[in-house]
Amino acid sequence: MIVEFPSVESAAISNDLLVTGEITASIASIALEPPTLRNLDVVRKD
């Protein structure tokens, strides 16, 4: 699953929400391996 946020600040706010932990726990309960979290900064070149 890839989740995109408009800013680092909004990502941090989402990270602290109760529902984020609930969704993560739900996904982890059906996954074969623990989640791997990556912080990817996308750079756009036109």
C-alpha cells in the first residue's frame, strides 16, 4: 500500500491518528510478514 501526503506535517498528523493504528493492525493481522515502512521523497523532473 502506498499512501501520499501533501506535506511532511500532514503525514505526521495522520501518523498520530487512532484510526491509522487501527488500519495498520487490521492489515498486519492478515499479512504474511510485518509491514515495511519507507519514507520516499518523490522528485519530479519535467
